[in-house]
Amino acid sequence: MTGQLPARSRIVHESLRAAGIGGDIVVLPDAASTASLAAAALGVEVGAIANSLVFWSDGEPLLVMTSGAHRVDTAALAERIGRESIRRASAEQVRGATGQAIGGVAPTGHPEPLQTVVDEDLAAYPEIWAAGGTPHTVFPMTFAELVALTGGSVVKVD
């Protein structure tokens, strides 16, 4: 099955297994590049989608894993985590930091580990879904697995 995954998703799969996470990457027939598309394709609440958003903060990438149910308040988040500013990364910055394209960024499988913030609201769901390295791939995990996988700080992001 892994051999049928896109190259970027195979990297994510290997990273998940190395972290002891057993959820399989699912290839969707249509792109699920937004939380609402992913939720509809999977038959889950949009809040159970863990959006991987890359921002640029104080000269470096910042990965924010947020619930698909809301938006990141960048000013409030910057204050909460002691940053000067947080702004959306460009497509080139996202690809450079993660090796993945916007709409398919996974929480893992990047060239180098990224400082990560995990939305505390994701803890409300027994199972969450994240992108698997492409807009057509997703995988399930628990909130605890996401925090452990990313080494992320759990913070209110909205």
C-alpha cells in the first residue's frame, strides 16, 4: 500500500511509523485542500480536521496545527507565544520549510523539524485528521499523538 502513495506521502508515512503512530494514510479521489473539503470527504466534523498552516514569524517558519472550525488570530497568537509578529508564509516559504505544497502540508515529514503550535481545541475530538503531504492524502491520529509527533506547544490560536 505504501508504494502506491505519492512520494511526499511516503515520507510522511515513514515519519509516522518512526513515531509509533499507526494510522494509515488515505488517498482521497478529490483534493481536500481545505478543512471543509476534507471533512466532507471523510464524513467528520470540520473541527476534527487539523489544518497545517505555515506562518512566518520573527524570521523563521512556524507551523500552526489548528482546528478546521476556526481561523488563527495571528496578533493574539503572537502575544501568547512571545513573538513580534506572525504572518502567512508565501507558497515558496511553505514549500521550502516543509517540502510540501499548501493544501497538503502534513504535521511531519519536513526537511527539518519546525517550531509548532497545536490548537487546544483539537483536544475535544477523539480522532483528528491531518494532511498526508499532498492535497489528496490524509491520515487519522489522536490529539496526544499530534502533540508528541510535532513537539508542539498547546495554545489557544483563535
